[in-house]
Amino acid sequence: MFRRRGGADALEDERNDGERSNAFVTTLQFVYRHSTALVPASFLWVICSLPLVTVGPATLGVYSLVLSLRETGRVDRERVVGTVRENLVPAAFLGFLPVTFVGIASLYVVSGLATGLVGTAFAAGALYAGLYLGVLMIPTFVSMAGGVDPKVALRESYVWLASSPVTGLQLLLVTGIVLVATLGLSVGFLLLFAGVAATYHAEVVVRAVTGSEESLPSFAATRQ
């Protein structure tokens, strides 16, 4: 399933790994430069996500804001509002999927149903599905924020994630680290989590589509 690469290909892979290792540093620099836009966006994301069913549209809005900052250096409010309005229903549905599965797993644990082989397996399966869908939504929502049709974005993101499991794991781990780090601050989660996480996600996805490998082609086309 995996091919061993050598020579120029190995050197290229090594260079790409070095670039990816700097993604979080680039993210912190970006957040620092645009903190006046990202801090309010993070706060609004938390407020707008409270009903849970609105997590998807709120997340799409933050990704759209980050992409507009990356491309123009300012927040294009019309673009952000237009992107959310055009994709309101699919964003709400897609965003609620991981919340549903994680919620089921949490319910099983809290209620004590996650006991025995069947209960434990069901809770673990629901948690895995929720985490997987959460990671899958990252490139999907970034692509949607870039103007890609939701169905196309979801399909291409699934293929990309299946061919780049290490990158998917990286996205999950770094997002978890950002979550824990911001929760450790008094108001860090409210003011930083969404902005930092969305910026890092966009950084990783943009680097992937502008690299040598062909991935998320529709999103890559919108960057040209």
C-alpha cells in the first residue's frame, strides 16, 4: 500500500516535513499579526456555537475569515457572510455529525453504559467516529470556505485524509494541544481557541494543496 521512496523523492519528502514542522510557528506569527480580528472571531465562535447545531456555520465563518486575512490582510465581511449564507444547511449538517458521535460516546460513559465488552466497544466506536469526522471536517470546511461545493469538498477531503493519515493525526493532536492550552488560561478558550485552531488548520491544508502532490484539487484551483 505504501511505496518506499528514495533519491530526489526522499529529499523532497524531507524538505516537505521540515516545512510542515514550521506550520505552528507560522500560525502563531499570523495570530499575533491579526489578533485584533481573530480574538473577536474566537469569542463569536464560542457564542454562536452554544446551540451546538450552529457549530458548523460558525466554524465555516472562522475559516472564511482566516482565508480572507491570508489573501488580503483584512477581513472581507461580505465574503464571510456570503460563504456562511450559501452553505448554511450543509455546514450545519456536517458540523453536527462529529458532535453527535462524541455526544453519544460521552453519554455512554456518564450514564455508566460503557461497561462490558459491548458497551465499551460501542462507546469507543462512537468516540472514534466522532474524532475521525472532526478531522475530516477540517479540510472539508477549509475547502468550502475557499468556494468549493460542499459535496466536492467532502469527497476530496475524504480521499486526501485517506492518503495522508499522518497529516490527519497531526491535525488532531495539535488541535487537542491548542484546546488544552487555551483551557488552561482564564479566558484563553473564549478568546484564542477558534482563531488559533482555524489558522493552523488553514495553514496545513494550504501547504498540502500547494505542494508537489495533487490533493484537494478543487480547493487548489481556487488558490490560483
